[in-house]
Amino acid sequence: MKVMDDSEVKQDNSAGRPPLPPASFTLLVWSLRTQAEVQLGLLHFGEEEKPEIDLTMARHSIDLLAVLSEKTKGNLTLEEQRMLENSLTELRFRFVEASKDNAKAAQSQPS
């Protein structure tokens, strides 16, 4: 599969969007991490007061990062490996916190 170079990305910019950053491992990890953070309610966009939390999708995003970590073991730079491991550690911790908060909220609601 061919990765587009910068000149092809700029030429494909007909929709008036800002140019996309080059495809990279770092961008892939940050993309999956951000997706999980949104699903955990850590990030939200717009005027939404309380972000919607989707633990099932957050777990899936975290699992995707774990698969990426397992499949790339031994093939990453030290910086890439640390970024991926730190992202997984942080997201797993946040997932546990969100799960506990979700369970407390469910218990406090009248049945």
C-alpha cells in the first residue's frame, strides 16, 4: 500500500480543509488515544455540558492500542514504545476510574 507524500496531500486539499499531517506511527497512536479519551468523557467538543461516556467503545479503542503494542513489539524506537506504553497505562487507569464512577452513578439512581 502506497502512502501519499506531502505533495499529493496538498493537491488533494480541494475541500478547503487545512493540510493533514503526514501519516506516522505517532499520529496513529495519538489518534487512537484521543478517540478513547473522547469515549471516556475526558475530551468533548462543542457546547455539550456533560460528555457522553461509552465504556464499551473506550475498551475497544484501548484494546486496539494493546494489539498495536503487541504486534509492533521489538520494531519501535524507544520514543515510540514509551509513547504507546504510556498511553496504554494512562487510558487503562482512566477506564477503571470511569467504570467505578459509572457503577456508583448506577447505584445512586432509584430503581
